[in-house]
Amino acid sequence: MEADEPDTGGTADEARVDRGSRDGMAFRELFHHHFASLYRFVYRYVHSAETAKDLVHEAFLLLWRQRAQVSLDSTSAKSYLFTIARYRALDYLRRRRREEQWQRRYADPIMADGEPALATDPYQELAASETAAAIRHAVDTLPRRQREVLLLRWQRQASYDEIAETLGISPKTVAIHVGRAIQRLRELLAQTR
């Protein structure tokens, strides 16, 4: 070091800052270069403009978080982005399909504001109506946080991690709330039988 040059306090910090700015510039270039093609690719899976944008943003976010393990050169990053985007789109479709199945099986006849779905037998219709009312009442009597967690789990088919992120709690706490809510529902529904 020459006498005129100030001591910056450490070359490791300088290298990290320099690498961070280079990573940021490379990332911006990748984003601008690949966003449109990734968007079109994901849109073909999900058929929703907003969902496609969200999934592509998630793919870029995951790439940014994994930038230490992945080279930000154009070829490997493009391959990585398309793989992430494909898996995100497929996960979204699976989650949506589960939600639709749940809606058809349970939510429509149980959670609907109107009449329950018509049963083929009047006794079955009465039993379904009574069961739906008992379940609604039991869910309504749960503590607020247990009710929120349970409805996110059942209605949206959200994972424990997704519920934890939505509610700002840990996945372990979500598991505890689900377990307690199910136990409480069993007790309440056993009393109604």
C-alpha cells in the first residue's frame, strides 16, 4: 500500500461489497433479459397473468437467495430460472386442484351460506345439513388463532410453512394450533352425536 492511499479497514469487506454490487447488476440484467420469456413459459401452465407474474418473481427471488451456489452467468441462470418457474407453476396447479376438490367435496355443502347440496335421500340431506351446522358451530367456537390456522389449512390447502408466513408465526406453532384445533373439534363433535 502506498502512503497516499487510506486504509479501508479490510479487504474481505471490500470484496463482499464489490461482489454484492456486481451480483446486483448481473441480477438486474438477467431479470430484464429473461422476464418476458419466463412469463410466457409460466403463463402457458397457469393461464393467469397475475399468477404467472407472481411465480416468475418467486423464481427470481429464489435465484437471488441462492446466488452464492449458482453462477449468475446467462446460461446456467436461465436454465435454473426455467426449472424453478416450471416447478412453481406445477406446485401452484396442484394446490389449486386440491383447493377445487376440497370446495366440491366439503366447502360447497358445508361452508356455503345457502342450502347444502341436494342429497339423493331426504334422510341423507337432513344428516348432511345437521353435520354441516355442527361443524360450522364447532369451528366458530375455536379460539381465533386456531380457527385461522385450521381454515387456512382446510380451505386453502396451505402448508404449515405458508400458514406460518401468512400469520407471522413459526411452523411449529402452526402444527400446535392445528393439533389443538382438531382435538377440540373432536371433543365438540363427539358431544353433538
